[in-house]
Amino acid sequence: MRGHVYSERSSLNNVLIKDLMLRQPPEKKTSAAKALRSFLSREKARDALLTASAEVFLETGVEKFSLRQAAERAGQSPGNVYNYFKDKEDLLQTLSQDVVKRFNSAQSAAVAGIDDPLGRYLALGQAYIRFGMENRSYYRLLQRADLLMGRVETHGESEAETAFQLLIGAIQDCMDSGVLRKQDVMSLAAFSWAMVHGIVDLCHGPLGRDARILPAMLDAMAETLQNGLLNAPNPPSPTARKKTP
């Protein structure tokens, strides 16, 4: 994972800077090239520090986390950390915001261009599972309240709530369109996240070694949705479903 965590942002920076270089007159291109190499080197070092910090944090927690350990894990001198971050809290704040923004971006991208409410609801669940499977360290950081609490507040609103609000909106649209039965939206959203969270956690454990497990759980999730959540005329009550002795 190291060296690849922030590749998307770095790639975008590369494109923008190279485009700017092409617009420069010939006599300035040499100095611009040097500036680009310097910038990319700094970005690479900063990204390596953040990636290493994520690993160290998961091992130590807030109280025992140290900049020295993060620097050593990134293969840098402890003093170099201060070229990018003011102190430990500044680094943790940056890390926490990057973690949440990365998750929110994955959720937002999953529903982009999908008009069907049920399609958006299902896409959000699939994106949650995909993020957890492809970004294990970041997924684990999302569960760490000691990292996120108080560090992801922006303009009076919690950045951490953005993805959950997307889910609530999709569920409400499903109910308004008649796809899902009317029920408490917040409870269903929490249940939905609990379901996909459980799938990811199980796949991170010994069960995940069996390649058949994830597809089987996804099938079970789809069946649960179809039988228990989709709107149907006169759905049987929980009592009616029970077998009589």
C-alpha cells in the first residue's frame, strides 16, 4: 500500500504542473523542470509520511503515536517531518481529513450518473465494501474515533457525516418512489452500513481466505434486501412468518 495511497492526488498534480510547464517560454522551461522535480519530490516524501503514519497509528493509537516512529517507518529523518507538518497534531489532523475525504469521494463517485434510487442505494453498499477491501488500512482508520473525533469538522459540519447523508438520501428517494417500504430512514441507513461493515470485517479475517465467501455474502445481502426491504403488496408481518408449533 505504501507509495500508492495518495497516487490519485499526485497524478492530478503532475498533470496540472506539466500543463503549466508547456505554456512557459523556452528560456523558462529548464527552471520550471527543476521546480517540478523539487515539488514532486516533496509531495512523494509527504505522502510517504502520511502512509507511514497511518500504519503506525493503527499499531499505537493517539497517546503512543510519535513523529519519530512515523519518520523512521517512511525512511526519513525525524527532522524532515517538520518540513511538512507543524507538529504531531497537525499531521494527525491532515491524516484524518484525508481518510474521510477519500471514503467520501469513493461513495460520491459510486452514485455519479445513477438516477435510479434503488441503483444508488445498492451502489453505495458495493462501494463501501470495495473501499474496505481495497484500502484496508484506511478502512480501519475510519473506525477509529480516537483519530477522527474533533479532527474532521469543516464549516460547522462533520465531514465524516457526508457519506452517511448520501445513504440517507438514497433511502429516502427509494421510499418516496415506492421501491422500499416506508420505515424509519435513519434506522435503515444504520442497518445498511452495519450489514456491509460486517461483510468487510469478515472478509478481513480468516473467512476472507476463501474466495467463495465474499460472493456468497453479497448474494445473501441481495436476498435479504429483496425479501425484507423491497416494497410488496401486503407484506407478511414478522408474527405471520413464524412457524406455528
